[in-house]
Amino acid sequence: MKNISSLVKERLKKEQIVLLDAIVEMASIHNVSVYVVGGFVRDLLLNIENLDLDLVVEGNGISFSKTLAEKFCGSTKSHQEFGTSKLTLQDKSHIDVATARTEYYSHSAALPTIEPSSIKLDLARRDFTVNSMAIKLDKQGVFFLIDIFGGEIDLKNGFIRILHDLSFIDDPCRIFRAIRFEQRFNFRIEDDTRDLMLSAIENKLIDQLSGQRVINEIKLILNEYDPKKCVDRMRQLCLLQTFAPEISSHDFNWSVIEKIDSVLIWLERILSMSGHPPKWRVYFLGLFITMKGVAFEKSVKRLHLPIKISNWIRLDRKFFDESKRQLDEEKELKPSQVYDLFTNLSSEAVVLLLATCFSERVCSYVELYFNQYCELAKIKLTGDDLMKMGMQPGPTFNNVFKALRDARVNGQVASRDEEVIFVRSNFL
Ligand code: ATP
């Protein structure tokens, strides 16, 4: 065990060290050994800030988590079956606390059977050497690095390496994780690990994962700083095709994916609206937007996409091509036509449309749409108002609202009173 106390003091924030010291004190009172594990240790050695503390306790992790919650006035949510507990502190930050455990896999991609164990066995069940290091919280201010599998040297040399040959068979999710960490840190998947990974892909081990697990991994990948690098790597490794069969042959799709980041950056600078579309959703839609119908439905089935998500993508797929066609015509559009063109699309699809036909003209349409037209299009009159004006409810109401919306967006009507005048002179 290597003493890394000075490194910890140099690299962590004061509050983090105070928190670790308090945890050490509680561990000594309760006579348990406590370790910080996983990504926090990896990022500490890489000198990257990481605020997610993962603790492993040799002893009862759940009751230790509850003890910490009492001390820090926090709250816990525990899972007895896994011996894990999420502690939420007053500042809303989280600490994951787990009982040291070992795992057995009855078959590939099965949920593991879990038994309480030592820190050594707990580290041995992990994915990669760089994620399998721990810091022993020994005494206040004294921290030791536990590195059984050579994680520190792999970090120095930039390698993603599994711990044993059956790793991808036990849990094929690790294939996605390997790509994510490789691309995030500009590392290389070590040669033997890469060969085992390719053989796992070739043997279709991904097919054994549930749709939900695949979606979770894809979501994590698409939330990375530069998702397109990961998407490209998945494409090279024929991994994308395991859930999106058409993807590799679709060049148009790829050129759109390549531009998403710059469009998102532009959008953030230009738009006053809050609630920009989450990055992963834009990329996710980008994977499916131009896929042929049959292939898309196959992906929906394979991934067991939740109805809400599959319907969202179906709706965007329905309107996307027509909107693109209109923009390609390069005619000047009236504000109401711009509004109609974008309003049937989700904001994620608007980003993709911009990535597809990026030009000054289309940029100005998108800017006007989000910053002006969406607000202008809010009609003040209601169905009740129309009835009070003597109109009968029915399909004409839709025509009235459409005309009102066009008039508002085109700047012909600007207030409730003007809406009343507009309806009287056009519909009564
Ligand atoms: P990130 O910076 O993306 O949060 P992380 O390493 O903290 O990275 P988590 O997904 O939070 O990633 O997992 C925490 C730790 O749990 C990992 O560092 C790894 O040791 C272990 N782990 C997570 N998923 C797996 C897996 N599928 N197989 C084995 N170990 C895993």
C-alpha cells in the first residue's frame, strides 16, 4: 500500500478532505474499515475534479451510511439486497456507500449473485484496472492507495484493461464502458482486452443485455463531453449495428451527427430560451431520424424503447423530411410558415434539422422561431371567449386559432383586443 496522503491534500478541496476525515472518525468509532473506490480514485490520480464519492465498507455499509446521515443531517435510500445505500447530504451532494461484496455470474449478462466480502474481492469484481483502485481511509489525514491490478501504471500509460478474460462475458455492458472511458481520457483499449471485446461483439453477447441496460449505457455515452468520438468508435467496432442495423450505411446520418456539437454550442450562445434540449437526446434522435421505417421499428423492439421515447422519435421522423424539403427549397418564408415548419418538431429535431441544413438563412429562422415566434404564437383568446362572441364550438375553432396564430406571428395582431377585432372581421 502506497501512502498518498500528500497527493490527496494537494489535489482535493479542503471541504472534501474535512469530509473524508469525518468519515475516518466515524469508521474508527464503529470499528469498520472504509475505502474510497472507483472513479473518484481514478480521477484523483489523473488530477480531474470528481465530486462523486463512492465508499466501500468492510462491514455493514447500510448501517454505516445511516450513521453518516445522522452525523451530517443527511438522508439515505438503501437497497438491502445489494447492501448499498445512497446518502444525500444537506448541500444535495451524494455519497454512495456499499458493503464490500463479491459477485458470481451464473451465465453471461445475468444479474450477479452477491455476497459480503473483503475490499480485495470487491475490487476484483470491477470492470477495468483503472477503476479498481481504492484509497484506505486509515487515520485522519493518512490515506493509502490500494492498487492490486496495476491501475496506476495503466493510468500512466493510458490503457483500458479488464481484470480477467471472462470479464466481457460476465457483463457485456463493459464493452460500452470500455469505449466510453477510452474516448473520454484519450486512452487505448489494451490489445488483449480489445481482442476479447471484439470476440464478445462478434459472438453477439450484446444481444443478451436487456434493452434498458443498453439504453442506459448509450445514454451515458451520449452525455460524454464529445459523444461523436464514442459514436464513431462504436461504428468502427460494429457495435452500433447491434441495436441500429442501418446505421453504418447511412452517410447522411453520420454527417449530421458530426455537426450536432457545433449546433448545440451555437444554440446556447444565441437562444434566450431556457431548457435547451439535453445533449444525449439530440444524439439519440440523430441515430434514428433518417433510418428506414422497418429498421427503426426493429431497433424499437430490440431496445424495448419506452412508449414515450418511441412515440417522440416516430413523430419527429414523420415531420422531419418535409421540414427539410421546405428548407432546401431556399424560398424566403413568412414568419408563420417558419413557425409551422418547426412547431411539429421537438427541439431536439430542430437541432438536427439545423445540423442537416446549416446556413445563415436557416440559423436566422431557428433563432427567430425560438426567441420570438414561440412566444408570439401564444393566443390570448380561448374557446370560451369565442363562444361568448357568438361562435359555435366545432372544427371552425381550429381554423380561427390557426388564423389567429398566423396573424400574431406575422405581426398583424399584437394584443387581446386586436385578436377580438381580427376574429370579428374575419369570422363573424
Ligand atoms: P464516471 O466518471 O463515468 O461516473 P465511474 O467509474 O465513477 O465513472 P460508475 O458507473 O459510477 O463509474 O461506477 C463506479 C464504479 O463501479 C466504477 O469505477 C467501477 O469500479 C464499478 N463498476 C461500474 N459498473 C461496472 C460494471 N458494469 N462492471 C464492473 N464494475 C463496474
